[in-house]
Amino acid sequence: MNQELIYLDHAATTPLEPKVLKKMLPYLRDNFGNAGSIHTLGQQAKNALENARRTVAEILHCAPEEIIFTSCGTESDNLALRGVFENVTEKSHLIISAIEHHAILHTAKLLKKHGVELTKIPVDKNGIVDPDEVMQAIQPNTKLISIMLANNEIGTLQPIREIGKMLQKRIPEPRAKKELIFHTDAVQGGGILNLDTRHLKVDLLSLSAHKFYGPKGVGILFKKRTVNLAPQISGGEQERNQRAGTENVAGIVGAAEALQIAEKNREKEFSRLEQLRDYFIEQVLLTIPKSKLNGDPKNRLPNNANFSFFGIEGESILLRLDFENIAASSGSACTSGSLEPSHVLRALKVPHEWLHGTVRFTLGKSTTKEDLDRTVKVLKKIVKSLRAISPIF
């Protein structure tokens, strides 16, 4: 364990950017005021909060009042889905994809228990939804469509802009009130993909700061002004009556700073990560027999490589990687304690013999070619060792 850590689990969380911490510190110490207070200290906090809101709005190409700060991506997803349906009195319909994050899947399941009709759109063998199938699933009572921007396990990118354009042709703008709302869980795309909400043509978009080198405990929800949401937390009038509770000023300031830094470097970092990802995928598939890549080879996040290794357990691979000071995961960090096979891989119809031997590697700012070379070397050794004791071989 004397080797330096190789961290390849950036989809689970990212380290806090030093510049972000520096920006946050004043609001953790001297400028500690409550943004709801009218005195000078409180108004300093309020100004910082609204400056952060403007920064995020500029990157998402929306109005500042269309930005709601939450505690995490999961809360943003919940506010989007529950907020829409709690404002609806008649029987209504929700459309999602089969490979959504559990923040969407479990919320949709709960809404179904309360009478909301639910349609799950399947994905192809590479994990991508067909926009035409989404359109065909729309019913007269459909209120919300929620399709993730990028999958958290296999990294595939969904045709969000294409779906948005098709929806706009179906229901032309402008309207005083959105009757069919389009939401995307963009948590895995934060800081990596284009988040221009006008380009994506979405009405609601969820983000989480700790996915783009910001602090944990801060989420973002873009809410188009034509969309009405029922608040999910009762109390004060914070966040324009959409989310009660004292604002996490330091965290919000950090989230805005992190997103601004990521956006500034996004295109250059995308290219760097994409080259490293492709090199890593090529080396793994070339040097480790009976290994396969899950998801589309190209239409995926630039930092995601999800592999299945025939006949062995992914958890065993992860434990041995950890012993070598290499951090990866078997999929979503939110389900790391579950023994159930990934719903994403099942949706891709990955065969049983491959299903359990899955490992997700996600690259980040600190990742180098040398890191990946060592990982391939160690991984090759681990797979060979585990197969030697596997009853399948």
C-alpha cells in the first residue's frame, strides 16, 4: 500500500478544487451571516448568494430567478418530479428511461403508488433511448418527461436536445403555463458537458456540486419560469418559496465557483479525458481476455469506462484494486451496498455470466497516462488471479 493513490471514481465524487475552498472560507468564518437577516452581515451573505446564483445562471443560459439551490442532486430530482405532480389534481402520466439514477427511479415508483401512470422507455444495446419511442409514449395526460443527460454507470449520452426539439414542435412556445414538462438529470454531465438549457431545450435540469470539484451538500435545479413546482420543504420563504431552510451560503458560493472553473476549462479537459479514456479502453480490451465495454464506445462521457469481466465478481476486483491503492467502483455509489445486479446493465441485456463482473472507472483532472498504465497492469493480474479460482474456468 506504499503506492500513491490512483483515484478513478470521479463519477462518485470529486476532490474539492483548492480555489473553491479558498472562495468558501470567508463564509465559513468571518462572513458567517444568515442571508435572511437584514443587518450588514446578513446582507453580505445575501449578496454572495445572489452573485452565485447569477454565475450559475450565466453558465446555464437562464435567468437568475430560474436557479434554485438545494442540498444535492437527489433533492433537485425529487423537487422536479414531486413538485410537478403535487401541483396536478387529475390523473396524470410520467415518462422516464429504464436506466435513470435511483433518485428518479425510486421517486417515480413512489409517485406511481400515489396514482401517477408510469412509462419506462427501454434503451438499445448501447444504453441509448430512441427519441421516437419517447414521442410515441406521450399520452393526453402526460405531464412530465424525465430523461438523464448522461448515465452515471455506463456514461452513455442521451439525445436530450433532439427530444427537446421534437417536444417544441409538438407543443410550440410560448405558453403561459407548461402542460408537458421536460426534465433532465444532468448530475453526471456537470462540468463536462454543455449545460446551456436553451441549447438542450429543457424546462428542468438537476446538478450536484460535488461532481464538478465543488463541495458536497449543494445541488442546483434550473426551473423554467413557465413551470410551477410544489415546494417539498415547508418553512420559510427562501429560494423564492421553492425550498425552505437557511441557505448554505459557503457551499453555494463554492458550487458557483467550481462550475465557473469547470466551464472555463471544459472543452480542453473534455478532449484530454476523451483521449485518455479511449487509450485506457483499448489497453484493457487488448490485454485482458473475455473483457467487454458496456455502453456506446463513442457516445459517452469522456471520463467513463465501464467494463465487464467474464466469470468473476466485480466486488472482488474492487477489493484487490483497493489493496493496490487504486479506487474504482462497481457502478453507482448510491447502490454500492446492494447485492442486486445493476438495473442499467440488465436494461442493456448483459448476460448473467458478465453481469456481476462489472467495474466502472471514471477519470478526472488528476488522471495521467501513467496512472492508467499501472491500472491496466494491476487489473490484468487481478483478473487472471480471480479466474484461477473461479468455478467457471
